[in-house]
Amino acid sequence: MFDIINLILLIIVIFILIMLRSVLGRRTGLEKPVVIDFDEHKSKAAGKTHEGDVSSPQEINEDEKNISSFLGELKYLEKSLNGFSLEYFKEGAIKAYEMILIGHSEEDHKTLNSLLGKELYEDFKASIDARNEAAQKLEYSIIKVSELQIDDIKIEKNIASITCSINAETSSTISELKDDEKSTKRNSAKTKEVWTFSKNLKSKDPNWKVIAIRRLN
């Protein structure tokens, strides 16, 4: 009788632990860690979605012919950075794109400073300051990357840079308060931009930082 009671109690404890794990272990997809570590492999697939995500990457097209011209640089990066892979870099680049846009809208200077080069961070900061002076608030409802393609990879004096073409769809609203009256402007756009990520291969900072952004449309 004693053994049966212990067995039942053990089953109940295991069941409770499983339920707690299923609840506490969930991620909404909106968590914003300061560091995107491109050097640590993740088991999650690029297309996996989470309930509550601001966006989920669609198909990521890769120009095999273009990538083949950077095999030497890719092998060097794989040798220099523990766990580096092009697939994981692209996953991280998409996540960085989302985090930077959200960081800009939410005035999250800590995240922006961790993901942007110094000059580009100052540009984003100036944009936030101008928005505050105009008493405006920016909010995104959709941030969806439809395609990310590697355009160029360079390594010079332990500084690696990877340039990507990013096609994305965004939907946002800008709220403004004037004379105690609130006005809201909605904007939906399909953007084509070129983002350049840079990393010092000797630095202990795991982040690749965006040092240049160029709008194509």
C-alpha cells in the first residue's frame, strides 16, 4: 500500500512539473535580448513561428551562384568564429532587422546601441529625438522579411563585413497629439534595403553590428 501511494504521488509531481514547464517555458517571440550571438548554433528552424510573433520569416531565397564566389571568406569565418554558419547568420540578421525597427519605435536605446555602429546609432537617436519633439509615437503592427540575400562578404584586417539585400513588408502607425487632439496616420510599405553587418573577429563582443543602411525604393 505504501509503495502504491508513493507511486501515485510521484506521478502527480511529474505531471505538475510538466505543466509548469509548458507554461513557463513559452516564448512570445517578442523577447528582446541585447545580444544576438551569431556564433552559437540554435536548433530552431528559420521558418518556425511562435504565437504572438510580430513577424515570422517567409521563404529565404539564396542565390547559390552569388554565394559560391564567397566560399573562401565563409570558410575563414567558420574557422575564426566558433559555430558560424551562413544559415544561422541569416536567421540572426532577420532577427536584428526586427529588433532594430522595434527598438527605434520603442526608443530602446540599449538595444539599438548594441546592434548598431556608432554613427548609425547617432542617426537613429536623432530620429527618435525629432519624433519626441513633434510629440509623435511610432508603432509597428507588422514587420515581415520576405527575402534576405547575401550580396557581399569582405574580410580586411580581422574586420568582417557582410552586406545583405532585405525585402520586407511593414505596417505602422504614427500618432500625434496637437491642440489636445490625437491624429493617427497608418502606413504600409514594401521596402527594399541594403544592410551591412560588421564584426571585429578578435573582439569578445559576440554581436555583428549594422554599420550602413541604404534604401533602394
